[in-house]
Amino acid sequence: MNSSPLAALAGQIAAGESSPEKAAADACAAIDRAAVLNAFIQITEKRAATDIERAEQLIDSGNSPLGGVPVAVKDIICTLETRTTCASKLLAEFTSPYEATVTGLLAKAGAVVVGKTNLDEFAMGTTGEHSAFGATRNPWDRQRVPGGSSSGSAAAVAARLVVAALGTDTGGSVRMPAAYCGICGIKPTYGMVSRRGLVAYGSSLDQAGVFASAAADLRIVLAAIAGHDPGDSTSRPDAGLAETVLPENLNGIRIGVVEQLFGQGVSDEVAGPVRAAIGQMQQLGASIVKLEIESIRHAIPAYYIIACAEAASNLSRFDGIRYGSRASGEDIEQVIMRSRSQGFGAEVKRRIMLGSFVLCHGYIDAYYRKAQQLRRKLIDEFASAFAQCDLIAAPAAPTTAPRLGEFGDDPVRMYGQDVCTVPANLAGLPALSIPCGFAAGLPVGLQLIGAKMSDALLLDCAQVYQGKTDFHLQVPPEYQ
Amino acid sequence: MAVQDWQMVIGIETHVQLATRAKMFSSAPAAWCEQPNLQANELDFGMPGTLPVANQAAVDMAVRFGLAVDARIATVSEFARKHYFYPDLPKGYQISQFEHPIINGGLITVADDDDQFAVRLVRAHLEEDAGKLTHDMRPGKSLADYNRAGLPLLEIVSEPDLRSARQAAAYGRTLHKLVRWLQICDGNMQEGSLRFDVNVSLRHNESDPLGTRCEIKNLNSFRFVEQAIENEAARQAQLLEAGESIIQQTRLFDTTSGQTRAMRSKEDAQDYRYFPDPDLLPLRIDEQTIEKIRRGMPELPDACRQRYIDQYGLSPYDAGVLSAERGLATYFDEVARQCPDAKLAANWVAGDLLALCNSAGTTPAKAPVTAAMLAGLLSRIADQTVSGKMGKEILAKMWQSQKPADEIIEGEGLSQISDAGQLQEVLATIIEKNPKQVQQYQAGKHKLLGFFVGQAMKETGGQANPQQLNELAKRMLDEQK
């Protein structure tokens, strides 16, 4: 049951049955009606008007892969003619003087940015609750979280407010909310999409990713934004999504099943549908290889040490001096201290402190360097695994969407939710999450992890799977 | 005991601003700009989401330096972040190199009049400069200018091999000359293109362990380097002689009082939390690139000076003057190549040409009289078409008109009269007209030779070959006896 809502909408626009302007207006009206989800921080009318004008020209010239469709962008990606808040009080009024490469490419492909979506402040969070603009709600159950940190982008696509949205994924921030919200989300190979203009959290882990309801749409958007950017030193020279002929089945595909990705708190209600999906892929022609990747046991601590170290460093620039809200003080030191104390939320402060600590003289060997060694080992183990299989199938999250406030004052338990997703970030691998079932009415996500630059293969497999299943066609009852 | 009873041990960290067009990691122009914040882009302001890209030109310049001082060039080096909060540091960290610098080791030979010594280098690494804060322009406000933020710096770290303030200043001058020679720095001291951090400690003998050191930061002239070291050494000697110990600290040199004062001590030193910059891949330089840069290296100042002595037979002093600056040496080399007499070329380049350049505020490379033109003039002097004295006038005219020497000589009929017959005729007339002087000369007043030569010169409009004239006059007067 392959579908492509994006291509369908672009087709309507091309055929004159709709227009970029009408599609944007429809999206804005839907966003308005779904205000209770708190998925958006801003509706970007001015920006959308610019994009619409451009899209119309592109459509006329027959050169618009994204055909004037409205999209949403996580509010941690710098865009012109909008604010870029990172869901932080510190940047509540911040406007970037330049445009991110990735959104520039979106606009150049004919997309219309209708809004900037809610997130965990500076992308630090697993639930979407740590936002200065309030928590985002899950369209399947408003008492539950949509997952984070790209909470608003996931909720917006799940509620069918937009056909596609951009997120960022440092430790699972695209795949986890995709799983909780019953949609598709891809984190490309590290270096596939430019990071220029993504407000950095963990620079060695961050990648922009895409949300859509169908894998076919992930492919269309990813093709538009992937590519080498000389302005990003970590961008791959070979970045770009290869065009492939979609196979009819999974014949010859070797799927690795890594037991470590089913351990550590993965609930039965999630493991069940995921194993069933693997079974279905086997029926579609894939073979199964059982594998061990020992270092996955240490992925969570290694990830939180590296990500926090980089975050503490990356967030040093927010001193209230050149931009952002500035507190008053007696001297320079006090101005900086108060601006940061008042501007950052609790979770951000926690990670800055953790990250500063692991880089301190006397501790860096025990923490940061040790974590880097583990990361190296994990990369090597993944490399040997991919000598034996083409992709690894696993849960995207250990549970279905938690309730709002479920983790309360226990950040470490929240960090545990990242157990299935952080290994791909640490190893720089492409990974996606697609719906593969429901447990007690809540969506379950199947994660596919591939070797570096196998993004197209992952999308092929996801599309073949979606050709035979309809989990991705399910829409939350209120938003049908 | 006094300061002379102590041995100074000095090591210097030099920040050399590399003469690239763009900044170290941003594409903003690196040129000097009076207007604040005009030469800074979003990266230099530390805007969220901006990313650094290493400037290959700066990397190549670091390699040039490394090759010039015979250092090891790291084929893989690493950029690291150095963290501290200060409003002139836009990202809250400086991108520098820490564990794996691009240049390791190296040696600089310093020749200071009567003293020649070698200074070992520890390393040299690439980093970006910070912005500039001004606190006294507006009451109660500090102003931040980020034009300087992100400029490429090569920090050159010496071993503590220097033993006097004078040696330290001479090392600074040698480095200044070398980086200009390599064309990796404009050497403009006023604009801070070279800045020195000086580490000073005292001990009694070479064999003693190193004493506790103090670092004097940010000295931007050789004179200040010398003064600051003298002052700091005296301060330390006084403390040590009073039985007190030196506290390791960073000090500032007050250029008005000539004193150093404490800035911060080691106890409150910051933890910079260095770690590899995840925005930048390890910096790789392959052997081919190093070879290519090696092939493009100019002859170095020391080799050039030695060559002038060996090849042209110049005195060490003249060789030193002509190799003081690369543009001058290039100019001289070209003149010497086209002129039959290298010593003549050396005298004219180091003498008249440099004097003209200095008074016109220009350099040999930009002088209106090119090396080829000067060589043309010197050829006419060497073949005695014109005298040296006439040559000076012709050079002045060449400077004004930019015409070649031959054109001026011909156009103004300036060529020297070396025809013995013609000169004899002139002299005969003068001798005839001045019998009294002839008598006096013959009576032993030989000074009067000058009178006859002068008269003949006047008669020929200064064009007589002076040497020939002298000889002829002497002979003819003697013959009159």
C-alpha cells in the first residue's frame, strides 16, 4: 500500500487543482485547529509568502521536486524572515541573520515553510516537555508525549497538519518521536546533510532528518536536502541520495538482529510488533542473521558524556552579549552568569554542567576520552556487523509514548529511552523509524539501521515493507 | 648580589598574524579596518549554527614557516577548542591546536652584531584571534569590535634558550624578518601583526634547574620586550635576594611606567577544557603538498647573506644590509646579475638607491628605477662612459623621469670625455693661460694639481673622465719642467 501524500499534493498543485498559496493556507488552518497540540512555536506567514512566490516560479519552470507543498521546520534550524528560538527563553526573540543550508535547499526545491515547530530546548530531551514554550502533545493521546526532541515536527506530521517536516537527530530526536507518533522519520548518514545553520547540540552526532507519513516522502525530501556543503567541514564529499529502482521484494537482503537492541528496558508490547515486522520482511525475501554488538551496552553513558561535552562547549556562545536576552549586572562576569542562569532551562543547565565536568582537567581521561574509546569500539563492531548483514532491524524506542510528566525528576530514566537510537548516532550510521504496529492504541516503531551511505537501501526496504502493510496509513482519530 | 649575578632564562611565545586574504575559519576579509564590526560575518560574531572551515592559505603559510626553520610538519594535526568566557571571544571558546600542533621542533639562528646563537622551537600552531574590547570610549559602557575576531595566527613557541633581554629582542627581530621574508606576515607592529608573550625566570648557573617563571603577556615592540624583561628580572632578583620565592603568574607590562604588574596567578588559572573541535576534521597535509610548498620556498635570509659573501665577495656588513629584507635582496640580485661589477652594484643599491627609497617612503620593489634600469646605469659607470659623480645625477633624473640611463646620457650629452687628445688640448690651453700657477706647481706646490683639473672639468662641463684627467694633468705639468 505504497502512498506518497507529498507527491499527491504536489500533483494537485501542478494540475492546478490547488496552489502553493492554497496548500499553505490549508496547512495554517489545520495548525490553528490543532493548536492544543502545541506543535508550533510560530506560524511563519512572511517566510511562507516568500517561499510561495519562489515555488510558483519553480513550478512554472517545471523544476520543483517539492512542488509548492507546505512543510514545517524544527525551530533549531536557522531560517530567514522568522525567529529561531531553539525553544529557549534566551533566544525567544532571536532572528538569525543567515539561512541554514538545509532550509535553503528545501526552498530551492519548491517547499513552503509555514511554521517553526516546538522542541525540547536546544534539542535536549526525549519527550518534548522541556520547552520554554510548553510541552508538545501526542496526537494519538494528548495525555502522552510525542517524543523529543523534534516533538512539534513529529506531532505536526502525525496530525497531518503538513505532509513533511524537518527535525534534527542527535541521539534519536527524529526516530523516537516518529515511533511515538506513528510516522516515518529518517536520520541520514552523518555528513549527508549540511549542519550549517543547525544550532549545534552535539556537533559530532547532529544530523538534520525528515518526518513524513510514508517512506516514499522521506526519500523525496531527503533527496532535496542531501549533498556536500563546502561550508560544513564534516559534510561528506560523496553526500547525496542515489536514485534507485524500487525492488519488488527483499530478496537477497540480509537483516541483522542484534539482541542487545532488544534488551535494556525494551517492553514486550514493543518487542512483539517489531519481531513480527522482521518476520514479515523475512516473508518478503529477506534473510535473518543473528548478531552481537557488545558495546551497545555502553552506548547510553558514552553518548551522554560525548553529547554533553559538546553541548557545554557549543552553548558557551550564549552569553547575552551579541544576541539573545541579556540580563543586567554589575560587571561583565555577572551579566554573562545571569543571562545564562535566567535564559537556560533546567535540562539544558544539567547537560552543560555534566559536559563541563567531563572535560575538566583531571576528569577528561576518565570520562570524555573513555567515552571516545567506547565510541571507536562501537564503530568497529558495527563495521564487522555490516560485513555479515545489509541492515539491522530493531525497536526505535523501548516503549510506546510515555505519559506527560512520567519521568518527573528522574532524568536518568528519561535518558534510558534513547537506548535503541543512540548507537546509530555514535557510529554516524543512517537509521530510520517506520510504523510497524500498535500496542494499546499507541504506535510502535521499527528501526532500520544501515551501514554508512546506505540511506537509499534503508528507504528501499522501508518502501517495500510499506507496500505490503498499512500501519503508516493509520491517522490519529481526531485528525482523520 | 644584584641582577647581574643571576642568569636570565627566557622563552618566548610569538603570535604571528598570517597575511591571508580571509580569516582562519570564516570567509570574512582579514584586511585591517578602522570601522568596527565591518569585517566580521556571522561566524566571527559567534552566531548560532555557524561552522568553521579551515583556511588552506593559512595552513600553507604554517608549512612554509615550518620548512624555513627545519621543523617537522605534522601530516595530521588537530584543532581543539579552548574555553573561557569573555565578551571578546564570540563563541566562548577559541579554536586553537593543543595536543597535535601542525609544526613541531625547529631552530632559529639569530645573528646580533657580535653575537650569534641558536634558539630551539618547541612548536608552532594555528589558531584564531579574539575580538577587541574598548572600555573608555563611552562612560559605563564597553564596546566590542569583532573585526579582529577570527584572524589567523601562528603561535610560535620557543624553548627557554634565551639568556638576556637583548638576545630576546634580537630573536624577535630575527623572527620578524623571517616571517616577512617568507611573505606570511606583513610585519606591521603597530597593528599587532607580531605580539610576544615572554616567560622569564632566574637562576645562578646554566647547570641549575629552571627557576619559577612569570609570563609577561602581549608585548608588541622589540623595545618593550627588552624593557619588560629587564624590569621583570630586576623584580625577581630583588625578591629572591630578599629570600622570598617567585609566584608563577601572568603579568602585564605597563608601557608608561615601564613596570610589570600581576594579572593572574597560577592558582586562579582557568581550566580551558581543551577537546578536539568536532566541527573540524583532523587537518591532513600530504607529502605531495609539503613537497610543492618546499619547491616554492625562497632562499632564506641566512643563506642569502652567506651567498653575497661567497659569490660577490661582499663584506659581512654589506651582505647583511642587502639581505635585511627580501624585496631589497631580490632587487640587488637582479642588479648584480645584469651588472659586470657586483661590488659596484652593492654600493649603489645599499647606498644611493636605498637613500632615494627612504626619502620617497618607498621600497626597492616599488621604486621608479627598476633593477634593470639601475644595472643599465652601472654598466655605463663600469665602462667609464660616465663618472660615478655624474651617475648620481643621472640616477636622480631617472628617478624623476623613469627614463633609462642611456637615454638621459645621450639626450643631455652627458657621456664622459675619455679621449686623451681632446683632454690634452683643453689642458694645454689652461696651462698656457696660467703660467704663475704652473711655476708654483713646479716649485713643489703639488696641491695646485687640483686647480688645473678643476679648470679642465669646468671647461668640459664636468664630462671629463676624472681619473684620466688627473693623470694627464700631472704628466703634462711634469713635462713642462
